[in-house]
Amino acid sequence: MGKTKTEERKTGRELRRVAREAFGYESLRPGQEAAIQAVLQGHDTLAVMPTGWGKSAIYQLAGLQIPGPTLVISPMIALQRDQVASLEEQDVGGAALLNSTLKAAARRETLANLREGDLEFLFLAPEQFNNPEALESLQAAKPSLFVVDEAHCISEWGHDFRPDYLKLGTIIEKLGHPRVLALTATAAPPVRDEIIERLGMHNPKVVVQGFDRPNIWLGVERYEEEIGKKKALLERVLEAPKPGIVYASTRKRAEAMAEALREQGVKAVAYHAGMKVSEREQVQTAFMNAEDEAEVIVATTAFGMGIDKPNVRFVFHYDISDALDAYYQEIGRAGRNGEEAQAILFYRPTDLGLRRFFAGSGQIDLDQLERVAQILKVHGEPVNPLDLAEETGLSQSRLTTAISRLEEVGALETLPSGEVVASDQTIDLSKAIEEAVQAQEEHQQFSQSRIEMMKGYAELHDCRRRYLLNYFGEEIGQPCGFCDNCDKGHSRDELTQAQHRPFLLNSRVAHKSWGEGLVMRYEGDKIVVLFDKIGYKTLALAFVTENSLLKPVT
């Protein structure tokens, strides 16, 4: 039997008491309590909440109330250090991190403390599971909660895919499947589904909360020539209150724009993955400190994960993003303190060509897949990916793609050590490879469709906030009144058009060639459907109805 309302209220009061007494939280935000309760009730849980919403409070409070240690998988050492430092200020049990910076003695001490029950929270990157000693210690510790922070990193349809995250589903089973809590700031419905599948989540509860950031004004400025776009961005930065972030697509462009801003008297710095670690840390510190030593940071997408600066007044995109997932997370770094902020995309239609090129690159063919599968079959035992790359002649990125495709069809398995082994199941290898090629083609179609959704945002003549929220599965009935299209009177109240729609929003439909999909939204005389296999398609509504292209799924 489920809990009565009285029992739920009592549990809620107890949870809020623990939050107040243990961590000093005066209250819990919407969604936080629901996610914590789901974990405490034994559910694997996926919580999708905006950055700065307090996702860390979910695993802190849940972990504290479940006997046994909590493992927190986080991709960034700096973020791990911040979390450990924060927990050490509270009297909530020991907290430590396990990463590549630790010396052997410190590493042994940390693992010993974990085995002896002296640690409540252990933070580590997924690469640490490659160490047999670490994995053995983690198994012996019998963790009760397995937290995957930045969970979109496990999704190839997410915007920050990390191959090392792919092994986490196997690790969870090796640890006896403790309760799983996956946390992410941005995940559209297809990414949520992939997170749940890849982590092998049992009876999952999905909590989605607060995608809307109503204090951020949304706008797009369109330019046909590069020189005009650059001039406009420099002018907007000069005019805008500081501090702010400018995103650029390449390292070279980030450095050039930072230099151009400095020439205009702006205290600007560049940030990208090509810089030394010490340089990146220095630049980040200059931007993050309260004195705003750096007014503007011009960065590639390497900058952002774990960044929480409350007073960012604008986020400008000099180049278009490859997906709305990435774009929305990046603009969400503005206005964290609740004050008004700006998010402007400087759009040049020809910029889409570069995004389409990247979306289509890195693909592998049937011969390459067969080469990987056959070599593993000949070995008959686990193989290190570095050795496999050398034997196959494939680059590391292409090999990662090949392994992922072949694993999806059951032709191989990635072990917790990171090694790869041919499946011990009897399968038709030729058929499996053909299925892997088909899966890759569908993945590529999906990637291309997400670029088209980004293009749709850039060229929209309706409420931009409604478009973005709909992409993430949320609806708002009225135009937001705080975007450029609403300011110009372009936004339409689609509620008045609902009676003319052949399909309800979020209803399932089927296409004879593309299979089933979800009705996402209507754009004037067009309908947008998210198909399960090939991604987003925008169709002329009149053509759909006249030719009965879509059928409702009952």
C-alpha cells in the first residue's frame, strides 16, 4: 500500500528538519523534496533541474539517511574539491575524493577509510573504476547510493558525451546495484531515456523541475556577413552591464574576440581546452572572484560545467550551438541571483554548415565495425582499448564510436576495467554489424535533426521561451512577454488555434516510414514531431492532413 497523505506530510516534515539541522537549509526548492523522497522510497531516480537549483542537496540529504556510503561520480576534479570542502564544514560524516591527483599513500588511506566505514561521501571520476584495487574496495564498502552527476555525459545524444561514462551501468551492477540517483541540468526527453537505459535504472522515477528562467531576456540577431556580426557583438558587450560570458565555437575565435574586446577597454579573457591547466585555472579565478577582475570571459564550450557565478548579466553566443540542450545550459549561467539578464544569439545562416559538418563526421563504416568485432573475437579475452586502437588502425574517437555501436547490438561488452571483450553469447555477427551500421545512421539523423531544431530557434517568429521549454517537455500557454519576438508583437497565442490542431501536444503518432513519435509543437502551418528513431521532423500541416501521413497511436 502507498503512503497516506498524513504519512507523506510527516515524512516531508522530517526531511525538512534534517535539511535544516544537518545542512542549514531553511527550505527545499520544488523538485528537491520529490527527488529525495523517491530515492528514500527505494526508486532509482533521475532529477533534471537547472544549474544552481541545488541538485547537490538531493544526494546529501538522501545519502545521509540511507545506511552505507554514497558514491558521487563527477567529471571535474575542481567540482569534487568544492563539494568535499562544503561537506567538511557540516557534521554529516566524512567526505573525500579519489582522483588522479592523489599520491599513492593518500589513495590507500582514502580507500581504507571507505572500507572501515569512516566515509559517508566519496567523490570520484568514472576513470577511477579502471583501477582494480579501487573497484575491489568499493565493492567491499557496499555503497548504498550511487550518484551520477552531470548525467547527460552518458548520452551520445547529449551535448557533452564522455565515453568513460558508458561503463557506469556495468559498474552499478558490479556493486550490487545500489540505489541510483542521476542528476543533470539539461536533458530533453530522448536524452532522459538514454540515461535511464544506459545506467540500467530499476523502476525509475523522473523528476523534472524548473526549466523556465523567466528573468533571462531571450533574443536573436541575424547577420549575413561575418564583419557585421562581429561589429554588433562588440557593441553589445560594450553596452551591456558586466560581468558576462561570450561563447565562441573555436579556440582561435575565442582568443581573437577577447583581444578585440581588450582593445575596446573591456577587461576580457579567453578560455579554451588548448590552454594549460594552470592558465585555465588562473583565467577562471579572475572571472569568478567577487571583484570581477575579468569582466568578460570569451570561451569555447570547455568553460561552464560546475560554474556558478550568481551575478552574470549576459551570455552572448557568437556562434550557433549544435543543439538546444547545450544552448539552454549555457545561457542558464546568466542571472543566477534572480536579477534580469540577457541571452543573445548572433546568428549567421551559413554558420550552420560547420555544425552540420561536425554532426556528420566521426562516422564509421561496415568494414571498420567488422574489423573491431573480428579482432576481439580472435583475442577471445579482454583487450585494452589503446591496444585495440593500434591493432585496428582507428583513431580513439572512431574506436569509441565503433565500441558503442557494437555494444548496443550485443556484439561486445565493456568491462569495469575499461577493457573490451567479445560477447560470450551466440550471435550472428554479420547481422549484428549490419544492425550497428543502421543504429549509427539513425544516430546521425538524430544529430542532424537537433541542428535543425537549433535553426528553428534562430529563425523563429514566435515566443522563444515557449519554443525552448517545449523542447524540454514543458508547456506555457501564453507568450512569455520577455523575448525579442514578444517585444515586437510577433508571438502568437497558440491556445486560440488549438481547435484547428489534428493532434494533441505530447500525443503519440505514427508515420509509415519513420515509425512512432511524439507531437512536440505547432509552428504556424507546420507540426514538429520527435520520432523515436530519427529525431525531430518539421512537416507542413496541410500536407500531413491531406495525405494522412500521421496516424494517432492509441
